[in-house]
Amino acid sequence: MTTTTTYKPKVNLSEELGERHGREIEDDFGGKGIAVVVPDRNASAAAIELQAEAAAHQMILAAAGSAATVYLTETFYISSKKNTVFEVRLTDKGLCLKKQSNGATKEQTIPLKDIIGCRCLRSKRRSRGSSSCTCASISSSSQLKVVEENSGEQDETDVSAYLYIYAYILKRSRRGGFRERTTITLRFRSFDRYEDNNREAQKWRASIKQLVAGEPVQKPVAYQPRDTRKMLIILNPKSGSGKAREMFQQRVAPIFAEAEIPYDLHITKKSNWAREFVRVRDVYLWRGIVVVGGDGIFFEVLNGLFEREDWQTAIDELPMGIIPCGSGNGLAKTVSFLYEEPFETKPVLASALMVVKGKHSMLDVVRVETRSNIMFSFLSVGWGLISDIDIESERLRAIGGQRFTVWSVHRLISLRTYQGKVSYLPALVSPVSGASGEGLNGGGGGFGTLKHSVSYNTTLNCRDCRAGLGGQDGTNGSCDACDTNFSDVLSLETGTNLDSFRPRIDSWYSATSRKSTYFSTVDSVYESDKASNDDPTQCGPNGGTASHVQMYGPPSRLPALTAAIPDSWQTIAGEFVMVHAAYQTHLSTECYFAPQSRLNDGIIWLLIIRAGVSRSQLLSFLLGLSSGTHLPLQPNEYIQMVPVSAFRIEPAGTNGHMTVDGEKVECGPIQGEVFPSLGKVMVPK
């Protein structure tokens, strides 16, 4: 067997080191992918001196009491550069890359919050006819391919272990910023055996994984996540302009692969399919629920969880995330806005990065009651102008979010007013309960022991909705190393195949095929037509469906919908253009409705616009919604925004539209009350 000592003469660092130990790349910190390699034990004296200088510098930093805690440090080489080394340090702040070249020093730290994952891989066996000699130069960036260690396609002649680190670095711009994808490739080849090099790479991988997950850095070589359960992903193929499948396949699946998060993907087949699914399935098989679609599919899943007898446990243990593929996308925009994440240019990327972080915040939930139903809302309740625009513009769904703008003009020209009465309980905006209170990561709701509640006149029957695991067929698989370019993530590597370990785009036979199957590289499963087209309610205790379901959740603290309101409430009667209660900053991507709202402030922001408002005032209102300047600076008798903790709307007739989270409900008396911090939503930090 050929050993490293038989083919390595004395190395001239300025000429041969790059050819034998690395790849030529852009080494400027301007956003290109970085590939560096560990020095060999027989490296030149000049290289050893530089490594010693780096070690001495590290000791000086330690003696000076550096603010960052250093867990790992190593000196790497970059190809085709004279006297150039990289000192790479893993700290509690991030991955620090310090370049030393001809006496000059340049340093950059990639923050931990920008790193989503890392993988240890091997080089792929070369095709017949290519050189396999160990003394041959490393493949160029356009030729290098990597595979899993036990794939059967690994190149046994290359003893190197490759550590791929995936980061999405925040870049600021005049438009607000964007995240730039960067891959750092570390090649470990200090030893003569792959097992030894892989042990070093795994040590770095384990430490990075633990730091990214917020876990204490420990010594074991192989990293094992604390929660090994998969993520449940429910996709609505009809949301928005109908491109949710393609969005997930091209832009979301690669993010989950890079973060090494396994998942089960289920496609909805009809209205309320997701609601039934989470109500009857054993949802504790999964670590969380991510919906791919609009706010409507999030509404379905949320209410499905409240229809479980064990709703308290389900809501507490399963954070929910959303990847926006709908028309409105109010919740996704709100979370990104509150956490100062760039959203407008690449909303799918922003939300996908959010859900793989494994973080969550408490979320206010509003219990809404109509004459015949109880539901739980996370976004808004509306009556009048905005609800009319939302519902009536459905006929223009094919044009996406622009449908709201088009229909706003139409409704402004043919303005309607509605007779009725609005009552509300004013909220105390204070450091405890107001917008400046608990902040983005407030505490729990603290409801104690709760029983289920029902509407005052409902005849819904209770049933046992706990179900078994049936109906989840599927075969786990993995795909070969390949290069997949997807438009929503900027590839920054110098070669087209540098980041070669991604899911195959052609894993689905077609983006619209109902019988297609998709498998990710981390044992994630797309439920096939046979497994997931069945009605999820067939998994019930008796194998049948139920025509009525019981809504559970915290009991109401309000009087019945037909009872008189308390004296502490305020009432406005007359004609209204619209009444809208919101508890998120944004109702849609372009509708900045409640600037003072927070995810868990315990406040409902009630907007009331009375009849008599001029069309010019309404036009100014509608134009200002995109920037949050829609409310008049001076007190206005026609337009007012009131912070409340509960409300009741009583239309005089049945004309017009009423919506809850963008979903149409019967037009009639409706009331809502906020339950602070009842739910959990996935957030970036």
C-alpha cells in the first residue's frame, strides 16, 4: 500500500502546496465559499513556523483574557497562495477565520446564529479513466464530489475527511438586507488513515452542532441530537398561486438537508384535511409541526390541536412553524419583522431558516365564538371593508398577493357601510401586559387545570379523538451526491459542484404528480398517494368518521353571546365601514396593520372606521397600510385604533363578510377574548 511518505517530497509552499493539498478558490471574505485543508505532518518548515506563530498568537489572546471561549482551534492551508494559512477557531461566538498572508492579517467571524448545520463526508470515487493515484492533485472545484461515508461510492484512495459547514450570513442593504449562502469546507488529512481524519472532523462537527443547538459542548466524537423525532410538515398544494410543491421541493428541502433535520411530509387533499389529521393522529411522534402554505393552513392545524382531549399537552409540546406560500402570509411576515429578519426578497428562505433553528416564542391565541361555532385565532377577526377585500378577491387568486390591491380599488369605488354595534373591554397597556411587557420571549399562559368549553347553544357531541399510528407507510431512502441549483438560495461556491450533497430535484416525478414520492438525505419521507390520500379520520378508534367534533381549549371568561355585556365595557352603535381586530403586526406581507403589536403582549388591537369617513381619508388609510402610517396622527372621530382584551361585534343584518384569520365565517354576532402566551410559534432566535 502506498503511504504518504512515498510520494511527498519537500514541499515548496508557494508552488506545490495548493496543488497537493487544496483547491484554488477565492479567498477574499467577500462572500465566496471557502475551502481549506489541514497541514500534513510532513509539511514544509515554513508552514510549521507559520503554524507555530498562530499558536503563539492564540496563547497571547488567552493570556489577555479574550472575551470569547475557544473550544477548538486548528491551522489550515488555502490553495495556490504564497505563505498563506488560515487559523480557524470555534468559539462561543461563532467560527472565526483568520487569514495570515505575507505578514498581513485579515479576520472574519461567522456568527453561530448564521450557521444552520454541518456534515462530514468523503470524496466520491472517480469515474473510470480518471487518475486514482494518491499523488495526483486534488480535484478542481468543478470536479469534486462527496458522498456519505457508507454509501459504497467513496474513494478509498483519498483518506481525507471533509467537513461542510453551511451558513446564511446576514447582509444589509438599502432594501433591508438579505441572507447570503456560504459553505465552508474543511479538509482533514493530517493522518494516513481515513478513520483518524474522520475522528478529527467529527469532533469539529459535534462541537458546532452543540453550539448551534444551544447545548453545552461535550467531548463525545459523534453528535446525537437530544430530540431524534422527525418534523411533521403539512403542505397545502392549493395555497396562493398553487406553487407550494415546487417551492418546497426546490427551496425548503435543501435547507432541511443541510440542517440534518428529518421530516415526514404530508400533502393536504381537501379543505380541513390538516385539521382532521392533527386531531386524530399521534402527533407526539413528531417534534413540531411546520405548515407550508398560507395563514389558512396554520388556522386549520391550530384548531385541530384544540379539538383534541389532550389539547393542553399538544399545544405545549408541539411548536408550530409556517413557510409562506399563500397570498397573505401575515404570521410569517410578523415573525420576520419582529426579529428583524429579511423577508421581502426571499420569504421562503427566511422562514425555512427560521424553522430549522429549533427555537420558539409564546404566541397569543384568541378564542372566538359565533352563534354556532368556537374557534381559536392567531391573526385577526374582521367585518367590513378588509374582510370584503379578502373574501371577494378569491376569484383573482391566480395573481397571488396582488389580488388584494386590485380589489381594494374596486371596493373603494363602490364603498359599503354596515349597521351594527361594537363593544369592547379596554386593555391596560402596561409594562406587565402591554406591548412593552414580556417581549418576544414571554412566559407561559398559566391557566392551571382547565376543562373543555363549548358554545352556549352548541349541540356538538364529544368523542374520543385519540388515534393510533396507522396509515403511515413509506420507505426511507437517500440520494447520491449531486449538484442542485435552486433559485431562492444564492450559491456562493466557486465551483458548480462544491455543495454537492443536496436532495435531488428530480426525486419527484413531477411537481404536480399525486403519486410521486420524495425522499430527503436524512430519512425524511413524503407520504405517497396510497398512504396519505386516505381520510385521516379513518385512523379513529372505530375506523370510521364522525360528523361532529368537540372543541376543547380554555373556558371562556365572557358572558354568553346572547347575554348583556358588563358595565366595564364600552359600546359604539351606528354605521361602520369596517371593524377589524388584529393581534399580529401584519395581516399580510404588505399590510402593516398594528405596529405596536407583539407575539405575546396579551393585547387585541381593534380598528374601527365609522361611516362618514371620506374616500380621500380611506384612500390615505389604504395607501398607508404598507408602511404602517395608515392611522391619523391627530384624533379622528371616524378612524380609531383601540387596545382591548375582549370584543363583541353585532351586525344588524347578515350582509357583508366576516372573517377569522382570513377564513369566512357566518355573518352574525361574534365575540373574542385573548389568552396570552397560549401557543408556541417557531422563531429564529
